[in-house]
Amino acid sequence: MSQIKDALANVGKDMFNAAKTSLSASKWRMVRDYAELEFQNLQATAIKLAEMFATGKITEERAQAHIRLQQSSFKTMLLTVQGVGLAEVEKLLNVAIKAVLSMVNSKVGFTLLRQET
Amino acid sequence: MNTLRRLIFLLAATGLAVGTPVISTSCTLPRLVLVAPYDELTDAAVTDLQKDVLLHLRALELAKDPSEDKYFIAYRGFYRDIDTLITRAASRPKNDIQSQQFAALREQVELLETIHKGRFEPEEIEPVRLAISRTFRAILTLELVKKP
């Protein structure tokens, strides 16, 4: 189990660094503290789900639903920031997910992360 | 308004001081209305729905068998209530943000139902409760900060 934890140890940081480029500097300044916290939360959720999947406690479909629920809550929060619209929030999340998607999915052994359409 | 929206965000993110009136009327400039005004019915309906959803999660946590039919009946009421809120939000001008928040809330309840339909592990409840609570807090903070 610690192998999965080690493999995903920098996912939150990588998502955060990738997301920086998706917004203007002024908008990024307004969301960065919360984004940092939330990407760490997504990392912890991904590790937990990967461990549950590895021990047969959760199905692929249910793990994906958990991740999508966390992402949806993240979007709802960011929508309260002045001038940051839904399209920008979705872009931010997509850029962050794209940066770690193949690494995470390969380490956990199934498609846990998907880009939003 | 930048400062106000930043404050709304921080209140929602931290869960602090929900309902604190932060709109100052001491400014001598005319007040620009960039979002729909406070709506008491929405406030009350969201508060009731939050209570119902959190009670549902608590019931699932304590249930011997959460796959029993009686635990799935609650979703019908949640969808009905959220759809009513979506319709009300859409009927009010300058209310796009709230409409998007309600659509996200519906998505989250649908995802909860998907998770619930599987073989539900008690340890799955806490992250769901935290995520949905954050969503309700964001919705209510945005509404309550407009309260005159």
C-alpha cells in the first residue's frame, strides 16, 4: 500500500503547478490558496481509492464517482470567486488533471481520472 | 466588489461566519447589483435540503444494510427539491452562478446515489459528506451574504 502512496505523493503539487498556467496571474492569485488545499485533498482521495481498489473494497465505477464528486464540489467553491466563470474553472481542472492523468491511471491500474468534456 | 467576492469565497472555503452581513451601504457611490438579490425562499429551501442530505448520510453510516430500498427513496425527494431550486434560480435575473451551483449539487447527489448503489463501505461516507457540505456552504454563503 505504501507503494501507491509513494507513487502518488506529488500528484497534488503537480496539479497545482499545472493549473497555474490556466488562469491570468490576477485570477490565479485569488484562487491559488484554495486550489492548493483542494489538489492536496484530491491527492489524498486518489490514494485512498487506489488502496480500496487494490483490496477489492471498491469498484472502478464507484471510485470514479468519488473523484467526480470531489471535482464537482471543487468547482462549486471556485465559482464563488469574483470573475472566475464556469468555463475557467473547468479549464483549470482539466489542465491540472491532464498533467497527472496518465501517471495516476497507470499507477492505480484503472481509469481513475478522466478529463471533463 | 472584488473584495466582497473574495470575502464570500474565503467564508465559503473556511465555513466561518456564514450569514454575516458584509455588504456595506456606507459607500456614497451608487450600488451596482451584479447578482440577483437575496431570496428568503431559496435560503430556507437550501438549509432544509442540507439538513436532509446530511441526515441521509448519517442514516447510511449507521445502517446495518444500506442497500435496503428504504434508503433509496430519499433520492427522489432530493432531486425534486434541487430541480425546484434550479427552476427558481433560472427565473431570477443575474443568477447564473447560483444556477451553476445547483446543477453541480444535483450532479453530486446523482454521484452519491451511484456510489450508494454499489457495495457501500462505511469509510466512503466521510469524503462524500465533506464534499457535499462544502458545496452547501458555498451555496448558502453566496446567498446569505446578499441578505439585507
